[in-house]
Amino acid sequence: MGDILATYGDDILKAFGGTILLAILSTIGSMVLGTIVAVLRLSPVRILQMLGTWYVNIFRNTPLTLLMVFSILGLTYILGINLDPTDIQGNAFRWAVVVLSIYHGAFICEALRSGVNTVPLGQAEAARAIGLTFGQSMREVLLPQAFRGAIAPIGSTIIALTKNTTVAAVIGVGEATNAMNVIIENEGSGITIFLIFALGFVILTLPLGTAFTALSRRLAVKR
């Protein structure tokens, strides 16, 4: 193990740096998209509710690997949609961010919707009674409390997203799993290399779980 770390230490750190960047950008994208879709699903307008429901049902039930492969084989090679026309790796990375954001946005949406359901119905009725529009009541009353009530499921989704960055390796993104495959091909010490990268993901996700658990307890809303 020591020889592998000495030889590939910089490559491993760079690979996990790519994983962290991919996870951060995808988390931001999924949070924004998930919030928008949650508002659609809670909208009083029927067509908007249907759009939000279709989005969640489609992307929650479609394998992430299939979406990732389609982004390159379907959108890039067949339709010619390049997010970075000058760099193949850059194009793959950007598509990975988009796909991870879209996929996990559906789960963020459902987490927020469950958070909204924890808000007493009387608060929404009071917001309407004082003349707040749907958008104002969502922004000022419901969503702030929904985020507090949904910290635990949102945290679980972000941890899952971090682990799912490994799927980006199928389209050639230079993240941890891609680097692991290259090192295994060069060295052949499959179990040792696998354990190194598994430990790396534990180091990434364990603090996240601890932080979200603590945050959930700290911001818990007493009813």
C-alpha cells in the first residue's frame, strides 16, 4: 500500500479533488432544481403540479448510469450538443454535473415536499388570510421551515450524490473511480487499491453524515 501511495499519491489526491468539485457543483445544481420542482408540485396550478410530478417520476425511476451514458452517446455524439466543444474531458465533466443535478434534484424535491408537510396547515392558511400570494407564502413562510424540517433527508441525498459521482467514470470523467481503474490496470493490486479508494470515500461521506445529523438536531423545529 505504501508503494502505491508513494507512486500514485498525487494522482489519487487530484482524482478526489475532481470528485469533490463534481459533488459540490452537482449539489448546488440539484438544490436549485429540486427547490423549483418542489414549488411546482405544491403549486395550485394543475399543469404545474403535473409537470413537477412527471419530472420526479421520470428521473427517480430512470437509472443514473443510463442518463449518464445518454448524455454522451445521445446528446453529444448524435445530437451534437457539446457543453465544452474544445475539450472532451471538459464536456464529459459538465454533462456529469448536469445529469447528477437533474437526477438528484428529484430526490431533493421530495425531501422538501416532505418538509413542507411538517409545517402546520394553519400557517399556510394564515399566510393566505393576510393576503400573501402563493409565491410569497412559499418564500416567506413554507420553504424556510421546509428546509429546516428536511435537513436529514437532504443530507442523505447529498451523501448519495457524493457516492454516485463514481458513475461519472462511465463517460470518462477524471474522478476517483476513473483513477482507480487506471491504477488497477497499471499495478494489478486490485484489493489494495480498492481499499484505498473506499477509505477515501468514507473520509468524504462520514463527516457529511455527522454534520447533517448535528445540523438537523440543532435546527429541529419543535411543534
